[in-house]
Amino acid sequence: MFSRHLTIFFGASRLLRRAKFLEPSGSTERRTSKSFRSYAGAFRKSTEKPFRTFAAARDAGDASRPRQQPDHDTQIYLQGLNPEQREAVLAPVGPMRVLAGPGSGKTRVLTCRVAHLLSTEEVDPSQILCITFTNKAAGELKERLSTLLGEQGQHRKLAVGTFHSLAARMLRQMLRKPMPPEGPQRAPGMSGISELIPSDLIKQRGYFGLESNFTIYDGDDSTKLIKRIVSEDKDSQHLDTQELRQTVSRVQKVISLVKGGAQFRDLLKSHEKAWWYEEIFRKYELGLRQANAVDFDDLLSITVAVMQRWPAELERWRHRFQHVLVDEFQDTSKVQFEMVRLLAEKHGSLFVVGDPNQAIYSWRGAEVANIRDRFQQSFNHASEYRLQRNYRSMRSIQVVAASAIAMRRSEMANIVAAGCGGEQRAYDGDASPAGGRWRGVAIGALQFGGEAEQVAAEVRRLWDAGEELSSMAVLFRTNRQVYALEKALLQEGVPAVWFGGMSLADRVEVKDVLAYLRLLVNGNDDAALLRVINVPPRGIGPKALESLQQWAVRTAEAAAEEAAAVKKETEAAEVEVVSAGTAALAEDPLPAPPPSPEAATHSKPPPAPPPASLSTSSPVSALPPLAERMADWFVDETAACHASASAVYLLINSDGSRSYVGSTLDLPRRLRQHNREAPGGAKATAPGRPWRIAMVLRGCESKEDALSVEATWKGVKRVPRKLPSSVSDPLQLPQGSVWADVPVLLRRNMQLAVARQVALDSGDQRKVDLWQRVTPDWTPNNVVLSSVSASAAASSPAPPAPASLGVEPGSRDQSAAQSAAGRSPAAAFPTDAEPLQRSLAATLARLPGGVLPPKKDLGLTAPAYKSLGLAPSPSYFSPRAVGEGIVKVPKRAVLGEI
Ligand SMILES: Nc1ncnc2c1ncn2[C@@H]1O[C@H](COP(=O)(O)OP(=O)(O)OP(=O)(O)O)[C@@H](O)[C@H]1O
């Protein structure tokens, strides 16, 4: 079927690349013609035979051979390699770079190296990471690996992708779990991204102000956002359209370079408006985060910043990817280099291939110094290999290339020059798949429209005359020509396959559909809303949009005012509830913990109980000890939680002498067992106190996830055996550690839990109402999560401790009180008008049932106002609408992963 298509190429450079098809080289390009594919396939079979691992050979009956010392001569993947390639493939594991000219087999060596690692190092394929630059290159790499390893099926487990796709996956995974606030380590050299994010957004969404369902803005979306910001800026009001476009493109370039690791001050050294660029950058970051979006550069810089700041995350990825291989290393930017360095620094199994003379992406931040100097500096024991035989080009091409490169007097110019000594391929025009000499038919046309029609007619004529469509190709120079050609060929009924040019995802209609899908997933995505609010046309012009935006701001301000009032009331109520919990704990008739040896020696008086704000005649004293009931209650909650999902728990004994981190699988058993050992059920070695503090660290999506969280928490230094009798330091945490607030949070959570129990037990409706007001969706999980993310706003000053808690200034209890008063389950309430004001999409999405403001408020024409009801409003995008089939979308397909 393929051979019945005409082939159409875009762009001269691409044409040259496609010319590779004409050489019998075994290139694995996927979309070439059938005849050529069989031609190329036959050649590939002879040069890149399927890989058969040593293990496979042994399994097939040759079990007598020692596993660790395979005989290289029997390794099929080594066959056909020249001596230099072979040497690079067989090099001992460690950091190494392979420098080589074009067509010298760099990618081939990389794929064979993967085969070699699998064969001799007994590596699990999922621990091997292969990175390259473009989606196309990644596709080709996967295909070559599958050809090489196909028999084993191991290639399916390999991690192969571009820097960006890898970073997107890592980031989504990292964002799925709550992260502590700012870690102890800063991100040296990288832009202070999180410093640009308002603390409220961090409070709501965690670090970097992002949720895991973030949208990825493409270049177009970013341009539009920057354009909006620049045009709103008072300093840009005088710019005409052309100047505005140039300014936007300059700003975009600066932002991209800064995110790639450059410094503002280096880029804009003597620029008098450097401050202005920074200001636009700040607004741009804010715009992205409010839309819960990242741009392409963020994918890398945020992922790297997370790994730099949270060593546990870094360790996790290092453990996951124990062998890192990078193709086209000469094109890496600073941030990409940093990503590779971080991942590979510890285990050192790093294999990079590249050609310094092919470094052509410096304009977008690539630094050839990465392969030339930085690699050796960062991995000073790295070995180096060179491949000097060119398998792709004719000798004449090599000679010209070598002389051009020699003019640069580069220290590495000799890589390709030496390649000229390699084999000269036979090149025979008659052997090309086109089947012979080129023929030319001159077409003269004044306009491309007419030209396209003439081309189409000529193709049709040749086809009718019996020429195969697969033997014809149309080359064109600019994207604009696509539409005319496509239309003309359609009219002639000529099926065609398009190469290069505008990718499918760049087409207007595809982008529109994607924008609708993005809105479904991320209701804050203004860029997507603005793209489709008038698609199909609904008569909503720029003026209508502006009034809609203003109305959104007004609505949001009103909502924020109301939220602020609710928050104030809630904070007061929370103080009362927490006081009640504290008092009830003080009244709890638990036996006092046995004095620790230290306490006995120093015989200090016991700390005074906090003042009670509940009356001592509270019904609580008539009930069994609170802590026992709490433990039962946690068991029930745990069981319930376990029924729906996994979770990881932290338990801390009442006197802080023991802590336990475990998953739900184990927790109920442990709680019951421990309660059996509670007062009276003497166990000589264990203190035997009921657990007094329990919290869900986080819910987990899968068992694997639960295990990784558990491992992280278990990594936190455990409770020392000898503690002062207070519970103030159940975990020994390094100063300034990311978990430094944990004891405070634990205590507060316990207070809330106890207050809840007291309220329920007492049957006092006022207390129950109060409690519900404070903790509207209370479960152990979300209280802790909101507390943790609230504490992410480490920089925001907490309000002074309320007097009713009766704590000393500066004491640990004061910080608990501050935490109780200022950091909140009230994270459930909007705390700042800013995020609400800015997001049009979010404001529209919050409208119940798509209710719009009165027409006069928007200044729309009657038909436009009417059609707005059908516009992307909540009724259009809501899950209900999707559920009812108004909008049919396979949710998982929505930009979930790239
Ligand atoms: N030892 C060899 N014997 C025969 N053909 C080879 C050999 N090594 C590589 N080739 C062929 O040379 C061509 C170029 O190989 P490859 O794509 O791996 O080179 P490269 O250096 O990565 O190219 P580029 O410069 O485009 O990045 C491929 O068709 C490959 O099959």
C-alpha cells in the first residue's frame, strides 16, 4: 500500500538527510517506501543481526559456559563492527566518551553497547537509560534496539527517550507525592524558579506551584503568554506590531536561555533594561504556574532543581537508572549536562557519543564545551574512543567536509578528516531505488497556487502512464506551500505521504482539539481556553474577551474577600478546637510514662500541663482512655483506607521512645499487637505505651509507590533510645532539614484528631459544628498533606501565637501554636485573591452550571452572549458533560504523558 503513495519532502536540509535513504546503508528510517524498506532491510540484516545474549545461548543448551566471561567471538552484536567500534563497545564499565564523525557508526556503537551491558553485566534492562534529542531520533534508536535485541524482547523494558520526555515522566512521578518544603540544598547556578512562585500557590499545590496533571506549553503557547504579558506592560504601550513581535521573541529567547542554565547578568550584561526582562520573566513564571503549566525548558530545569534539592529523589533516580547512555552529546545544554551528571555521577556508568563538529544548536543553548571539556572535567577518569571510518558518504563528500572543518582549526577537526581514510562506498545512480537517471520537466508558474496544480497534474499524468507513485517525490521549500500542494493533490486524487514540514501536532485543527482536551484535564489552563473560546466561531472577539477577563477578576476578588472572611472565622474556630484537643489530652487518665534513666537521675519536676479550656466535667473522663480510643479509631480508618488504596503510616509512641513507619498492609496488626501490650500487659523490654501519635504520611497509588515512600521515611534518622520524657523530638532531624516541622505537624494532627473525638463523644452539637468548620474534609491523610504543603510556605511569617494557648514566646509549643493558627486545614480555603484573579479558565470553570454574568456586564452582542452559554464553560467541560457524552474524550489520552 505504501508504494502506492507519492512521497513529499519539505526543506532542503531534510532533503539531504533523506538522501541517506539512497545509500544502501541499513538506515532504519520508518516511513520510506516498501521497495526501499526491503532493500534497506536486506542490507541491515547483513550488518545488524538480531542480538542473542549469552544468557540466551546458555538457556538454549549451552549451559556449560561461564556466565561472566562470554566469548566475544560468539556475540552476534559484535559481528560486522570495525576494530575501533568493537573496542568502544567492549570498554570496561565507567565514564567514557566516543568522539566520531558523521556516519561513522556512533548510534550503532551505542546500541551494541546496550547489548553488551545486557549480555555481560547482568543488568536489568529497566536500569538502562538511553537519551537522545528529537522524538524522531528516539524512535529510530528504539527501532534499532528492537532489531538488535528483538529476540529477547528486552528492548521493551529499556528506558529510551528524549531529554524532555524523560524529564516530563520524572517530574510527573515526583509531583504525585507530597514533597517537603525547601530542602537544605540550593540549586547552584539554576534559575531560582521556586523563588518566583508566590507562597500561596506553593501552599496550595506544593513545591514549584505545580500539580502532577500539569500542562506542557509548546513554543506557541509560551509566545502567546509572553505576548500578553509584554503588551499589558506599560513600558511596551508604544510598540508597533513589528516591534512587539521582535520584543516577544527576544524575551522568549532570554527566558529559554536562563532556564537552560545561563545567568541573567551574563546574558544582559550591559543592557539598560535588564530589570525589565527579569520582571517579565517573573510574570511569565507566575502565568505558567497559575495555569498549572510548564514550558519545555521548565521540564528540564525543574526536574534538575528537584534532584539537586532533595537528595532522596536523586537517589531514587540513580537507583532506577544505573547505566546512562547519551547520543548526540555535542547538542546538550548546561541543564541537560547537569541532569546527566547528577544521574551518572555516583555509579559512573556513563557512555556518551557525539561529534563536536556537528554541534549546530548553540543558538538554543547547546554548549559544545560539554563534550569537549566539561565531560573530562566532571569525570576525570573517563576514557575516550574515536571512530574514524565513514560509512555513509562518498569520498568526494568527505573530502569537502574535511576541508571545511579544517578551516575552523578546531582541535577536534581531525575526527572527520581522519574519516576520509575510510572506505569509499560504491555509488551507482542506476542502483538507486528510483531506478535510474533523474529526469526533469520544467514548470513555469507565477504563483505557487498555479504551480501546485501543475505539479499535481504532472504527477497524475505520470501515474496514469504507469509510473509507480513510490518512485516520485515532490520537494518544496516553505511550509506555506503545503496547503496548496495538499489541496491540488487531493483534487487530482493522488495519495501522498508527507515528510518533514509541519508536524501533525502543529496543525491548527489538532492544536484546537488538544486545547479542548487540555482544558478537560487542567481547568486552570488559560492559554487553552483563549485558544478555543471562539472555536468554532461564537462571535467572541477581543473586546468581549477583555470584558470577560475583567469580570473574572471582579468575581475572583469578591470570592477572595469572602474566602478571607471565612478563613478568619475558621482560624479563630481552629484555635478553640486545638485548645480543646490539647486540654483533653492533658486530662487523659493515662498512666505517666516510666521515667527515663536520665529523667530519674536528674529528677526534674514533670512539665506543667497546658491550661484547659474545656471544663473538667467534660464527659471525656467517663470514657476509656482517649489514646486507646484513638488507636481503635486509627485501626478502623486504616482498614478503610486499606480497602481503597495503600498508604504509608507513621506511628510514634507516647513517650517518643519508638517510632514506626509502615504501609497499611502491616499497620492494623501492629497497632493491635501493641495495644495488647499496653499498660498491664507487661513486656519487660518494650515501654508498652499505646501509640499516641499516628498519621498517614500519604496515600499511595500502588504498592510500588507505597514501598518507595516507606523507604524514604525509613531513611529519616530514627528515634534515639534515650529521649527526654517530652514528645517534642520524636524524630531526630538535622537542623534545617526538610522534615523539621514534622513533630509540630504530628502534634497538631493529634490535637485535631483528639478534638474530633472529644466533640463526637460529648454529643455537644456546637463542638461538632466547630470541628467540622475547622476540618471540613478531615481524614488523617488530607490534614497531614495540607499541613505539609502549608509548611512549604516556610518563608511566609506566621501570625503571633494566640493567648488562649498560653505558651511561652519562642518555645517549641509556640511554634506548634503558630502552626495551628496560621497553617491550616484552611489550605482548603483560598487564601489569596491573586491566583483566582488571573485565571479566566479557572473562574469560568468555577461557575455553577455555566451561569454567566448579566449581558450588560460583559458588553457582548446578543448572539455572542447567547453563544457564550455554549462556549467552554463548566457545563461544556465538566466531568458530568463528559459523562453524558456531550464531550467524548478518552481521558487517559489527554497529554497525560509525553
Ligand atoms: N562497521 C560497520 N559496517 C558497515 N556499516 C556500518 C558499520 N558501522 C556503521 N555502519 C552503517 O553506517 C550508517 C551510519 O551509522 P550510524 O547511524 O550508527 O552513524 P552515526 O555516526 O550515528 O551517524 P550520524 O552522524 O548521522 O549521527 C548506518 O547505516 C550503519 O548501519
